[in-house]
Amino acid sequence: MFNISKLSSRYRVRRMKDSDADDILTLCLQNTQYYQFCGKQPSKELILSDLHMTPPNTSENSKFYVGFYDRDTLVAVMDLIEGYPDDEAAFIGFFMMNRQLQGKQIGTGIIQEVCRSVKESGMKSILLGIDKGNPQSTHFWKKNGFHVIREVAQEGGTILVAEKLLSMDDMKNAVLYIHGKGGSAAEGEHYKPLLPDCEVFGLDYQTFTPWETGAEIHAAAERLKTEYEDIILIANSIGAFFSMNAGIDAMVQKAYFISPIVDMERLICDMMLWANVTEEELQAKGVIPTSFGEDLSWDYLCYVREHPVQWRVPTDILYGRNDNLTSYETITAFAKAHRANLTVMEHGEHWFHTEEQMRFLDEWIEMERTQ
């Protein structure tokens, strides 16, 4: 039997009940295009029926009509059948996303985790039906590795039956390494022996703002996602900050942050104090060079304030107690708010580079990988 708690590492998953019908209906009413093609209109009566309907020769024990929640927000619902149409297959009878969260790769992330969990439960494939002619649904499922295997004509229209095979050979992993200031993609080579089951790719980004570099990182993650099942992110210093502004949460299975910049607004304000620059001066001049080699930018500060970090990827953090850019109070507050695992090296610095520090870093990754 499926363990529904393993269907997602990012969202709380629970079985939906009759009392949830109104919430499901609200979500369904947002998605008008789906109902244009399926020949039905959403109603509470239809949802109550779907909550209990099962395919032939299956019982309600094999039916998992579940909701994916981000705190109290219903992100998506799914009707998942175990052991149908045969004992080694699962069937997705229904999947619907919160309309406000579409276009952010969240649905793709949910499907990928569901596929992984179903495979781990012993299933060899997942099947589902697509309303023929629905371009949005067809594109979504093909993008997620489902292939049409036949057409079935039925009352109300033709259904495309699609299948995704869950063989072990398909489950490849990629590591995306994002360096810090002054670093390079070549640093990613260090992690190859630490993650021998993965292919490691470093990104030499060409821009240095969260909105531009974030776009570069997003594009790199999208390219990897076409070839690899999972992406593991390793990001150093400001590379972690850029990554958290890249909109890649749904594409990344796991993240390792090394000395991450997690509160850029505070860091910029600290640098303004070091340079004896007021907000009024920065706003008036736009950009002010400093004696310590950093340019202070009003546009950058405004962007950071207008785009607070939202990060939902399971994350492990390595922090040096003597980090001169991020305080211990700041890193612990971030770790608590984002449920990240925090490891502190007592004599570590912001830049992990000595033999002792690199040995600690390697042992940290090896330890976290085995947990």
C-alpha cells in the first residue's frame, strides 16, 4: 500500500474527505479549460462521487484521493489508484493544480515525486487518461515523460491513454553547482568523487544580479531536467542567494548550501554602514563604489526588498562560525524558517578553503547523503 507521506517532500499530503469537497470545488472552478474538454462541469455532487468512485475490480483501499498542502493552502489534488490496471501499475485518475500556482513548475515537481514514490513501492508504470484535443494537458503530461499508447473512444469524447515506465535505468541524477563571487564552474569538479552516482555540472554565469543570474540558473536547471530525473543543487555563498531567486524549487530535489547569503538586505545595509553611505545618498546616485571593492546599488536593494526569499527545497546548510558576511543569528533564523538542517564548523570561515575546512565540508556532504 502506498505511503502517502512519501508522495511529496515539499508538501503535506493527506487523504481528502467528503468535508473537503467545497475546497476541491473551489480549486476545480479555477481551471475552466480542463472542463471545456472533458465534457463535464465541476460540482460538489461530482466531487463527492469522485472521492469514492473506483475502477473495475478495485476497492477503496487501493484509492488515494489526496491533497497537497502548503501550510493551509491547497496546492493540488490527485486521485491515485494502486494496482490498476494490473498489479504492477498505478493509475492517476485526476490531477488538478491550484490555478494561482500554475506556470511555476510546481505541478511538474509534484508529479516527479509521485512517480519516484510509486516506483519505490514496487510499481513498474503509471498510466492516465488525457482528453484528446486538450493542448494544455497533453503538453503537461508529455513534458513529464508520459507517452500515448492508445486511444479509447467513449461517450463524450476520445481519451488518450498515456503511460510512463518507472524503470531504474531512467532514474538518473544531476548535480548543478553554482559558485560564489570570484569562483567558477570548475569548482564543481571537487564534488564528483563525493557524488559518484551523479553527473556534475557547473554553471559559469555571466551576470551578477538576482534577476539576471536567477534567469541563467533557471535555464540551466530546465536543460538538465530534460535529461535527468533528479537535480541536486550545490551552491556557494552568493550563488545560493541567486539560486533562491531562480524559481527552481520544483525542479530541485535536494540542496546543499555552503556559507549561503540568506539575508541580502541585511548584508547590503551592513555594507552601507561600512562605507558610511545613507539610503538617501544611494537613492540619489543609484550606484556608489566602495573602498572594499563592492558597488552599492539602489536598484539591487529595491529588488531584494520587493522579492523576499521563498525557498521550499529540502536543504542542508554548512556554516562557518567565523563567517564575516552572515551572522550566526541570521543563519539560524533562516534554517528554522525554512526547515533546513544546519551544520556549524566552529572555526570555519565564509570561504571554505583550508585543508581542514575542505575535509570538514567533504565529511559533511558524505554524512548528509547517507541520512
